[in-house]
Amino acid sequence: MVKVVGKSSPGNWKVQPFVKNKGDVGKRKICAIGASYKFVHKVLRDMLLVGGFDNVEICLHDIAEEPLRVVGDLLEKMARQKKTNITITRTLDRKEALTGADIVWLCITVGGQESDMRSWEVCAKYGIPVGVGDTLGPAALVRNIREIPVVLPIIDDMVKHCPKAVMLNFSNPMSCLTMAMARRSHIPVFGLCHSADSLFEYFGEVFHCNKSDIQMDVGGVNHQSFVTRLVVKGKDRTGEMLAASLASQAKFKDSLLTTTEEDVSLQQDVYRILGAWPSCGDSHLAEFYRFFMTPRHVHKLGHMQQSVEPGREQYGAKKPPQIILDWAYGPDPVGDLHLMTTEHAHELMWACLTGKSFTRVLNLLNTGQYIAGLPKNCCVEAMVTVAGKKVTGKSMTLPPAVFQLVHNWATIHELSYQASVNFDRQAAKQALFLDPHVHDMYDIDPMLDDFFAALKPWMPPQWYDGSSGS
């Protein structure tokens, strides 16, 4: 293995260090369910950087022709630009896409921007702020209700058409979708998110060292994992996390189509109370707690809230970002092929296909009690090692206050799952009852009525035909 050292790119964005693979996985089939403008090309980019995937087929599947065409054309240009034998195929037929697959990527939404906006409008009616809306909160609940019934048939089709495959989920709500699919069958399901991995980069910058010099005990649920122990170059620096962060100008960095930086002030404030460092910058973190988007503080955090647009026109299908079009059809080579993302799907695929070990923070069922005390069938975010289809990881005990928070969020996820698979309104009501942003329990029933009215085009019909629970 050859280690490639990070270097500066335009915008002073440091290229993630990576390791070149030795060997090749051979003629494998990778199926991408959902031609995501954000994720699919980035996973291929990482595969091209590390090598070892030069003979795979990537079969792209979507229910819409435009993303299938645009993303497929971009992948084709990337594969040819790097002179690989990778083949790109595309199909509107899910059975065709899945048949014989070794790896499946899930990158979908249900209802797109229009459904999200409608859920934010309902929240606004009841005075409920929305930070991101894809993980926790009423908007995330109804996103689960419309997406879980869509992803479960995908797993059923995998059992029929690629029973030995592994599912890698990029879709939100990460915890509930991953949990629902993992419970459905024997198919291994892993949720990939860069939020916890970004902690390594952040503390590397804070302590002026490489990510590889950082070791930590970290775990929780997606978008709210906690660092309870930090070791830098072999020295325990747990007690210095806050002081070092305050002394540093480091920001939380994120890179999808653009490079963004997030403030860490809320992380610092939570650490002052809990003594454990939470993952995610301010916008994601705020929606897990009742403390931040309040009338007293919201003027300081207004940039974190999703805004509604009175009198707006209805959103149509999402159009490809201009940068994607430029890369796919412009005269210049595809840009940014030197950058490495922090999802690490390429490493997980390498581990699954070759049996070589890979250790990273992943979202998965808590079957190994990776987070001590939580149910084994809930979805946790934990540091685990994957080799082939074997998964191992040590059990992590969270401090009492942190555990109580994580347990409450996991309970909301469980109730959201039960509501989604059983069309159970009572479970949905209980999820909202526990939600940190629902302050008036007498709003719960009318709010659900408004959600089901606003989102009917994308909701399962069982909610409307009298077969759902009361």
C-alpha cells in the first residue's frame, strides 16, 4: 500500500490522505439505486483514487430519465478520463439493476424538495423550527413515514436477485432507514456518514497533527455521536478538548459539491455541560436539543433554520447542479478528481469484497452491543471493523447524561420505524411526544392531520384507506 500525502487544493482545501490498494476486486457488479447528484460520482471518484476497482460494472438505476442520463454520462466521462476498464450501465428497471450485484448503494429521496418544503410549512404553522429536517424532529418523522415503505421492497428485491450482496446506505434519515433495512433480512446493511469521521479531521487540525495521529472513543446515533476519550499521538488529551478548541480557529469542514465550514460553538457549549464532544456542526446539532432554536436564542441561530416561502410555486424535479453539467458535458476534464471524500465507501467495499479489515465509524444495528445498554435491534453509530461480512467492535459505555439523550433519540427512531411499517398513528404521536421541538402536546394530532394532508402524494395509501392504526 502506498500512502498519498494530503496537499492543498483551490480554496485551501486539504486533500484527504489515502492509501492505494494492491490488487483488484475483479469483475464485480455495483448497483446504485438513485442517481444522486451529490453522492454517486463522489464514490466513483474515491474508487478511482485508491484503485483496485478497474474492472467493475457500475449499474445506475433511477425512476427518472434525466438524472440517469446526466449522472451516467458524468460517470462514463470520469471512467474514461482515468483510462479504466470500468463499465457504466443504466436502467429504469430495478430488477435488471440488482440482478447479480455484489454491492448496492442507496441514494434516494421520496418527494424531493417539494415534499420537504411542505413538511417545513406544516412545522412553521405550529411554531416548530427546522434545522436540517432529515434526522430528528417532526419533518424527519414524516420523511421516515414516506421513505421506509419505499426502501423495504428494495431489500426484498435484493434477497431475490442478489442475495449475497451488501447494502451501503447514503440516504437520510440514516438511522431509521438503515435500521429498517437491516431488520428486514439477512442482507448486511451499513449506513455511511462523514459526520463522525469529520471529528478526526477537526481534532487533527485543533492539535496540529494528521488524522491518523488521532484515536478516540466515539459513538451514539447518526449526526449525534460523542467523543468520550481523545488520544493524540499516544497521549490522552481528553481533558484538553475544550481549551484546545477555543484556542484554535478550526471549523468543521464539509465537502460535497462545494466546500463549506460550520461553526463549533454549540459543540463547545454541549461539551461544557456533558463533558463529551458531540459530532456535527451547529445546523445538524441544534435539531437534537430543545435549547437552541428558542424565542430567546433563535435570532442568533436564524441561519440554521429552513425558511418557508409564502405564495411559492410548486417545486418540480430537481435539476442537475451546473457544476455537474459542466463536468459531464464541458470541454474540460472532470474537476476535483484529486479530492478524497470522508464517506469511505471505497474502503468498506474493499473490505466486503476482499475480506481485508476496515475500521471506521458506521451506522448499523447494535447487535454487538457497540453502545452498551441500548437495544440490539436499534441503529447506532459506532466504531467497528468489517472484514468480508464479519463485523466486530468493542462495547462503548456512554456517560449517564449522554446515554439518556442517546436512548431517547433511539426511542424516537424506534417509534418512527413502528409508525412507518405498521401505519401506526399512535406510534407517530408518541414519537412527536418525545421530540425536543414539540412543546404543546395538543398540537400533535392536528399537526399529523396537516402532515398527512400536505404530503398525501408521497405517503403510503394505507394511511388514508382506514387500515392505519388510530
